[in-house]
Amino acid sequence: MDINLHSLPRRLIELRMEHADLDSLIDQAALTLPDDELSLRRLKKRRLRLRDQIAQIEAELDPPEPA
């Protein structure tokens, strides 16, 4: 079985999983450490970068239809 470990679909899945993990971590941190705004801000920026990477890969995998 030939599995490409560096394929875009696989990377997309990994990024989505990491994004979901960050969502949970941010929610938990907001409840347990509400005064630690710097850490929350850093986590949220990281989550936004992941979202941008996900959008970029999705665009590569499914390019828009030509007009």
C-alpha cells in the first residue's frame, strides 16, 4: 500500500486536528486562567495561522472554477 505521508490531504487533516486541539485548549485556558491574556492571545494567533494554512491547502486542493 503506497501512502504518501507528505500529501496535501494528509497535511490538511493534521492541521484541522491541531486547530481543534487549540480550540479546546483556548476554551480551557479561558476558564482556568482568565487573567493570562498574553497566553490566550498567543494561542488565538496560532489558531488563526492554522486557519489560514488550512484555507490555503483547501484552495490548492479545490481551485476555483474559471469564469
